[in-house]
Amino acid sequence: MISQSMYALGANRSCIRELFEYGLKQAQIVGKENVFDFSLGNPSIPAPDTVQEAFQSLSAQEDSLAVHGYTPAAGCPDARIAAANDLTARFGVPIRPENLFFTCGAAPALISVVRALAVEDAEILAIAPFFPEYRPFVEQNGAKFTVVPADTDTFQIPVAGVEKKLTPHTQGIIVNSPNNPSGVVYSRENLAALAELLTRKSQEYGHPIYILADEPYRELVYDGLEVPFIPAVYPNTVVCYSYSKSLSLPGERIGYVCVPDCAADSEELFAAVAGAARVLGHVCAPSLQQQVAARCAEIRPNLEAYDRNRRTLYDALTAYGYACVKPNGAFYLFVRAPGGDAQAFSDRAKKENLLLVPGGDFGCPEFFRASTCVSHDMILRSLPVFQRLIAEY
Amino acid sequence: MISQSMYALGANRSCIRELFEYGLKQAQIVGKENVFDFSLGNPSIPAPDTVQEAFQSLSAQEDSLAVHGYTPAAGCPDARIAAANDLTARFGVPIRPENLFFTCGAAPALISVVRALAVEDAEILAIAPFFPEYRPFVEQNGAKFTVVPADTDTFQIPVAGVEKKLTPHTQGIIVNSPNNPSGVVYSRENLAALAELLTRKSQEYGHPIYILADEPYRELVYDGLEVPFIPAVYPNTVVCYSYSKSLSLPGERIGYVCVPDCAADSEELFAAVAGAARVLGHVCAPSLQQQVAARCAEIRPNLEAYDRNRRTLYDALTAYGYACVKPNGAFYLFVRAPGGDAQAFSDRAKKENLLLVPGGDFGCPEFFRASTCVSHDMILRSLPVFQRLIAEY
């Protein structure tokens, strides 16, 4: 008499988590320096000084109730104002504090939007490769989950492929750029083509198809590349953000939903997001973390370490003969597995204590993901193993 | 094409929140000292020194990633160990760290258990008076919500009333003691009678009926009263806890679900709670707050101020002729409205800038709730208004 779907979701460990724990165990046997763990997408650079100082000075404040008390459900005014001002200044789309709803990170942000859109027979699309949690997030919150197969040559959005999956029940499409796992940033042209399609089909179906822009990696981008702000390209966009990666605060659960005024029915949608958050158990985002976000809205991460890792690993792997689209963002490489079966290749690599995530759950079973939010030394030590492995194929 | 149930939940403000905001507005017109706001259940005493010191010393730690990084989904080992040890030492029911799943407060804790039990046609009972959010928490997470009418003479659990509402589909009953809004602590005898009933009906139906013990007020109890630990009385109990009230950290969103080994199918249920949390958007409870909880598991609040408020307000109101069961816990008085219609009485009081929550949403429309987590001065200033009002009836 226990929900079997919930049991299955709780009992079946994620492959990523299992690899990570295998790595910890192996480190005790063969030594930490002989395990090459590329499994987790866990920031490896410390939080910026300003962020750490904000935690310290807020914690030292006299008025405990002001620091640790309830905030309004949508967030404390300071955090909403600071984030709205920062977005408006950077992206040229006017964002008001009232457009922002602070959440315990990007996961409940995204799920709140899914539930807000989960009318009868609702369908939500995701584009492969995609973060595997999207599937349970959508399927267990009232909508059908539909996957658009990847364009494995570029990992840009396959717009013709999206068109094939659209139906009159499509309520939204999740767009994650910079992308986990590919590290690719969708180009403005690519997004404009998607926008053209969605505009046309929204008219045809007689209701808006929303983009759910999942943007935890928005600030993690290299080579001076621009990450287009999607509401500027397609107005019916809801942005889900997290400070986890940009401020290296993944455990602190602070992010927001932004429903801009330009989105169709934005007030009604915002209210529905608030209602959905409520039945997910949201009371407010952690108060201290909100106040840190209020003080640090304009802080950007120092990406030097991630960038060096990205270049070192990309250059070495492609030199050895691995095929990989060069990532411009996030902290992952998504590499075609020699032999074409990423599960088999990952299993083989595991025997060398090289831990790579096979791409099946991401919707691309021929690719593996290697995180570059690791130590540079570990990358250097791992290179001979990568070289040896491809020589076997 | 937006979910109308989510919209309604987001657009319809809670009556408590509206009263509170009305009070803020009136304060600007008539002066803060002339508004008597008894609406919110918001801790009014600062966090204990040890708690504030824990925030400060953790925030000052060198290793930012250790403080702010992801923890395992169920919580960081230190927090689970500290809470398990504290529970075991106090209540004599062995609790292991593996029985605890840390959450962003009591709301997602309770909802995770509801979803874990939400098999087809599942029913969850609540006993009036009850926290109004229970209704959307249950109804929007896959189960039918059934209310057991209150025993308004004592506000103890009306065991015969519970029996009338049990069906073969009953999966659980929410038990909230000390109770919001009545402030009553259910006695051991009362809980034993409920346990006897649930044991008998579980056997009859062939499946366990769980108690969902919602215990954010567990440490807020007066007159040296004992709050029975429900798993010691009825093994099939899952405890949902929050540090919001006990450590005066309501905005910080830190609590846990405890599935003790003595509960039926405890391992399966724990996994289902973890799976449910996942699809509610749980990644981990805020990392810094978990570490504070780890250091402060044995800290109890100083209740002097709440206790003085409780006695002052209870003594005065009963002296004026109001009827009220004396609360032994939490920080509320639940008072029979003169005239028998709490909505009408609350509206009348509002004209005097005395803000009281009518009990309709709590399942008791003849009673109003007055929070005692307020300043003692405000209580003293409000007393003539209470006295004047009852004289009208």
C-alpha cells in the first residue's frame, strides 16, 4: 500500500550518483590519485569572496528574526528587486520584481512551471540531450514527457525535429542552454528558428506554447560568447534560474522563476506558479540565502579554472581521436563513445577507475558525459587512460 | 491553458496573510501602537545564541565547497546522526540516521509522505481543528482529504469520530500535537485510544494505517507537560519535523521526515518518501542550515516570553468571559467567538484594529485563533478592546 512509482524513484539510484560512490570506494582501495572521477556536475571553485562575506555579515546581524524569519512566498523584496534590476540591465527585457518568484533552487522552479501548465492531456517537450531528471519532473507532475531526438552533429536545437513532436496538447518545451550535458550554447539564429516555429504553431493551435528556459548555467560561458536571453527572442518564455553553479552554492537551494510581462497571460501564469509551489511544499526560499542573493545579484563567477579544464580535456581528447562538439558553456564535455555504445565504453573505463557517465539517460546512448568541474591535476593524470582506451577501438 | 486549480491556489490569498497585510496598512494610518495583530504564527523570540553562533562560525569556514556544496539527498551525515541520537536519547524509540530524510521544512516533509502513500483512491484524514494548508497538500498530491469534526470541549482527538471516517482506503491520519490552532497537546491516553482503534482497523482492512505526526511545535510546551512521542505509542508513525519554531528559523526551511524502523514496511516507505521528495523538486535541504541543525540538535528554545504571553492573554480573556481551552503548547489560543460566528466576530474586531483569525479554514467556524508569538506590550494594550467587544454580546 505504498506508491510504487514513488518507491521506484526513491529506490533506483541515479547512475551518476552510483558512479560517484563507486569512485569514493575505489579511492580507498587504489588510492585517491588513481581514481579519475568525471561523474558529478558539482562546482569545484569556491563561492566568490563577496558571496562568502555576505553570508558572514548577515549571520552576524543582531536582528535574528529579520535574518531568519519568514519572507513573503515569492521572496524578500530586496532579492526580487536586485535580480529584476540585474536582468533588466543586462538583457534589455524589462523585468519587474513582481515577475520573480524565488524558489529552493531550479528543480522546484521548473516543476512549479510544469504543474502550472499541466492542464488535461498536457505535453511537455525536451530536446535530447537533456538532464535526466526532466523526465520524472514532468511525468510525475501531470504532463506527458516527449523527447525530441538530438542533432548529434551540432547539439543545437533540431527545429524540424521539434515540429514533428508538437501536438495541439503541447504546453511547453524545456530549453536548457548552456546545455547539460553537451556544454553547447544555442545560437541566436537557432533560437530564432525555434521561436518562428512555436509562434506559427501557437497560432495554429490557438494557445501559447511556452518555452521553459532552464538556465542554471547561464553565467558559465567561455570565449566571450553571448548567451541569448530567451524572452528577448520568444516572449512566451518562463525562465528558471539557480545560483547553484554561478555562485558555487549548489547545496544552498536558491533560485527563481521569472515570468516576464511579455509572456502570454503572465499574471495568471505567475499566480499558477505560486499555487503550484505551494502544493510542492514551498513556503519561501531559505531566507538567509535570499538575502545573500539580494547582495550578490551582480556577482559573476571567475571561470578561469573551468575554462582551463575544458580546453585541456577537449584538446587532449580530440587529439587522441575522440569526437566531441566543442562546449562553449557549462562544465561538461559530451563525447562520442569509441565503438558507439557509451554504456559499454563507460563500463570498460570504470575498470581503469575512469568514471564517465553514459548518455542513455540523457537521450544519447552513443555519447558519454565528462564533467570538467574537477581538479586540473586529475585531468592531467587521467589523460593516458583516455589515450589507452581509444587505442583499443 | 493554465491549470485552474493551481491558479486558484496562487490567486486566492490566505485569510491569515490578508489580515497581516491589512494590519501593516492600518499601522500607517492609525499608528503601530493602535493595531493589535494576533494573526501570524511567526516566532517572536530570536534564535538561541548557539544557533546564531553556528551560522557565524560555519559562514566563516575556509572551505566554501564543504559548507555550501550538495549534500546527499537525505541529508549530510552529521545532521542525520545528531538528530537521530537526540531522538533516541529523549524518547526511547531507537532512531538511526538512516531513518531520517532532511527536507526544506515541514511542508515538503508532510507532502512527501502524502505522495508516498498516494495509491489509487487513497484517503488521508485530518482532525479539526487543523492547519488549513493540509487540505491543498493532500488534495493536490493524489489523495482524498477527509475531516474528522472537532471535539470542541477539549480539542483532544475524538476517537469515535475518527472511527466513523475510516474506510478501507484510509492510508493515514495527520496528527498535529501540540496543535495549531488549539495549542492543545494530545494526552498519552488519548493517543493510546487512537492507536488501539488504528491497530484494530489496520487488521480489519489488511494494511497499515499510518499516523503522519506533524510536529513543528514539539518543543513548544508549557507547565512541564510531556509531549508523547507518537512512534512509542503507535509504531506505524512517520514524524515530520521542522526547526522553524523550536530554533526560531522559520524562513530557513530546515526539517526532516523520520520513518522509524518500527513502522510497517519502513524501508519501502522511506524509499517512497525519497522518490516523492525528488518529484517535488527536492535536491537537498539547504546545506548551511543542515550543518547548523547538526550542531544544535540538543538546543531547546527559551519559552519564557511565549509562556508569559499565553498566561496573560488566557487569564484576561477568561476573566472577561471568553471560553477557551487552556493551551499547553504551541503559541496560539483558540477561543469560542462571542455570538458563535467567528467570521462575524473577527470582522467586528477588525474595525477596532484587533486582528483575529476566524476558524472556518481550521474546520471550526465558531472559534477564532489568536497568536501569542507577539509582544507582551501589544497584548496588554489590546486587552481593553477584547473586554469592550465581549460586552457587546
